[in-house]
Amino acid sequence: MWKTLIRWVFGQDHHPRQTNDKQERFTVRSRNVLAISHQIAEERHDSLIRTEHILLAIVREGGGIAGMALKQWGITAEKLEPILYDNSIPQPDQPTIIKLAPETKKLLELAVDEARRQGIRAIGSEQLLLGMTHQKNLPPMKALVQLGITVRMVRETVRTLMLKSADAESEP
């Protein structure tokens, strides 16, 4: 299942009729975030796309509700990277295949669950960020907490921004 998810997201080897329906589950922005997280894994010579790569990708992408929330809290790549990577040095060898880490697979499941709970079909970067709040013991939430951002703040801010966005879209 996850191999096909990566294919949907990154547009590799899939049936055209399936592509449109499956890619529609992910917004353009969330697909961009996943593509950037793949680039980050490559930059770090990591053979896995990790949840911390996704958080950093949301920051680098910078748009959407998740990006707005992180900007609102003053979260930047410069602040996050030292905390997320804790002085680790990128691996010397470039991996030939980059896969999803198990915790990243779980994050994507949690993002799907968040969208389902919200009654929406599309999975945006905000659902990815909200999914991270369920993985408190992993680097993304640990880093945010270290920067003074609590799980409650993430959930409340994202929901508030989603409501404002919905209100703005409904205005004439």
C-alpha cells in the first residue's frame, strides 16, 4: 500500500485513471511537502523519509494553514534543524532508494484520519501537522515543544486558521 502511496504522491509508474482520483486525496501543497521531504532525505543522505523531514518540509514550503501556523509561532528552518538533527552529520553515501520510515507511514495514516474526522476528502499540510500531534514521542513534536509550542496550541491554531480560511472562501 505504501509503495503505491509514494507512487501516487511522486507520480511514478501508475495507471493514469487511478492517478487523478488518488492524487486528489492529497492537495497540491501536501504533495509538494512530501516531495520536499524526499529532497531533504536526499540532502541528508538518508534512506528514509522521516517525520522530521516532513515537518521541515512544511516549514520550507511555507504556505497553507500549516505553514501559516508555524510562521505565526516564529518557527523557521534555522530554528528547527539544530533541534531535529541534534548535531547529526548527514550520511556519507547517497541512498539509491528512499522509502517511508514506519513512523512516517503512521503519520500519513493519522493525516488521513484527521481529514476523515474533519469531514473533508483532501489531505493538506494541516492534516500532516495535526497528525504529528498524535506522535508526541517523535522528533517533530519534541522539537516544537522545545520551541514552546504545545500539542494543544497546534490543534487550536490549526483549527482556528481552518475556520478563518473556510469563512474567507464563503464570503462573496
